[in-house]
Amino acid sequence: SVMIQERKDMLKVWNLALIGLAFLLTLFGTFITRSGVISSVHSFTQSGLGPYFLTFLILVALIYTGALIYRVPDLRSPAEFESYLSREAAFLFNNLILVGIAFAVFWGTIFPVLSEAVRGVKITVGPPFFNRVNGPLALGLIFLMGVGPLIAWRRMTVRNLAFHFAAPAMLGITTGLVLFGIGITQWYVMVAASLIGFVAGTIAVEFRRGVSARRHMVHETAPRALVNLVSKNNRRYGGYIIHVGVILAFAGIVGSSFFRTEVKKSVKPGETFAIGPYQLRFIGLTPLNTPHLESATADVEVMRDGKLIKEMHPAKLFFKKPQQPATKVAIRSTPLYDLYIVLAGIDDQSGMATFQVFLTPLVFWLWAGGLVMVLGTVITMWPNVRERAAIAEALSREKSEIAPEPAPGGE
């Protein structure tokens, strides 16, 4: 336990620096939008808030940096890195990748402002920049997420590394080969899927190892052993559950980014068009006219393999007071696909309607991953009775060691 504590103490300065940087970047993000430095729906371009916010930001940065530098001698640990094949190194590389992603977002955000200030021309940075820079960094982050749980503290030999990672690595390679076999050949998707399989394998190995050890010691059933394992080691296994949420969300991001399809079609009532595995039949329009709202709602039947599975109703809205057009998007969400139907236009003379339809896979798992991360965070932060008892015992032992012995004769 002393060795583990030393490993954690090694990154005290680094962790506190990252905490301060995260807080400062949060303030900076609020400053550039609220002060009107960049265009935003939250901008207050006519207010005098900017100079005060900037002054506060500079003061916080100076005070925090000064306090951190002042306390560096007390925060440093005598322990040092002994090997790049260690859990300490995995933590450090993980943090460096996160800092790299943060810097890419920061640079892409402020670059238009800097280019306009220096050259007088605002150069806009779009999504391709962020995807191209952060995509490979995200793959590295997922890889380290799988490496961290199985690699040892201090140092690990190559032989032990191969032994511990054999099963997860085989699962990751098999996942990539399966995707290749079904015709998915985009390199990023194959690498991402392989890494997701690898991380899932490492988490499964850790849970299996803990449950097996507990069943061997106390002869519990597997479900009870799993519950007790998580409850008695909530920080460790809560962290693994957070990792599960991350890979679920990552799978949702990859699926929705690379396999999204779009169809724009003008059809008459009774006509059908297809998108992915679905066939959409336009039934007709239902108009509505009130003193405050005028609308037209399209009735669309969604079928799969000739069977009706849902009726969806996208609409065009026009609010009269104040005059404002709006669009109501019809959404059907399943674990495999999200279907979005937009009524893009109406031809009153011919009765035709123009639909813009989006089919986005795996969006469900992006939201599910977020919920799993919340669950893991709650488990990690849940009070641990055994840990509290150990801390109380250690504190009482320290007090007894510090307390002076009574003088002879009761004096």
C-alpha cells in the first residue's frame, strides 16, 4: 500500500497544474463568448463585461500559478519513474494526450481571432481540422485506457506484458477482422473497433480475475461476488465502469460519424422511397390554421421488410405573433439506428412534399455511454466504510505516537 501511495504522490504537481488549467480554460471559454470576442448566441457585444472578465481571468491565473510554485517543494515526491512499461507512465501519457486534445480545441477556437488581429483576415477553422487532429489522439487515448488497468506499477517486463495482454489483444484483432469480413474497410473505423474490443477485453479480464479470486476465498456465487467486489473496491471498479461508458460513447461517435446517410426526395401522396433498411411512404398532409399558428403536418409510414413499424409526423410551422417559421423534426431512435425525417418543402399546386431524411447509426450508444459514465462516477464517489475505518485507525495511531508520555509519578 505504501508503494501504491508513492506512485500516486508522483503526479501531485502535474495533477494540480491540470486542475488549475481546466478551471482557467473554463473561464476563458466563458470570456470569449460572453465578451463578444467570437461570434456566439451567448455573446454580449454591446456590454462592458469583457475587460472585467479578462482582469479576473489574469488575476486567477497569477494567484494560482504563484501558489502552485510556492508549494512545489511540499508536493514533490521522492519516487521517480523507473520504466516506461509501468502504470505511472500510462497515466502520464494519458494526461499528455488529453492536454494535446485540449490544446487542439483551444488553438482551433482562437485561431480565427488571432488571424484577424495579425493579418486583418479572419480564417475560419472548421470541423475537418478538429477531426484530423483529435481523431488520432482519441485512438491513442482509447489504447492507453486498455493498457492502464493491466500494466503493473513501477516496471513490467515484456514477457509479463505479453502474457497479460494476449487475450484482450486477440479480442481486439478479431473485432477488426470481423468488420473487414463484412466489408467495412475504412482504416479509422477498423482501428477504432479493434481498440474498443481491446479495452472491453481488458475490463472483462479485470472483472473476471476479481470475481474468481473472491469466489475462491469466500465461496460466493458469481453475482454476489461481483456486487461485493464492486462495493468493497468501488474506486477501482467504478473507474472500470467509467471506461465502459467511454468506449460505448466512442462507438456511438464512430458509427454516427462514418456511416450516416442522407436522402432528399420529393414525393406525391402514396409514393414510397427508401433509406437504409427502411421504406418510407408519404400518406398526405394535415393542415392546421389557428389565430396564432399555421402548420402543415406530413403523415409518413415507416416500414421495414414490408411491415409497418411506426407512423411519423414531421411538420412545417409558422407562428403568427411574432412571425417566425419553425420545423418539427420527427425522430425514431433505436439501439441500432436513429431516423430523422424533416419536411423540407411543400408544393401546394402538385401536392408534392420534399423530405430530407437522415439515418444515423449507433447514436443511442453515445447517450448510453454517458449514463454509464455517470453510474461509474457515482460508484467511485460512494462512501467506502472500510476505507473510512482504515483512515480513522491510521489517524488514531498517529495521534497516539505524537502524544507525549506521562511523566513518572504522575507529574
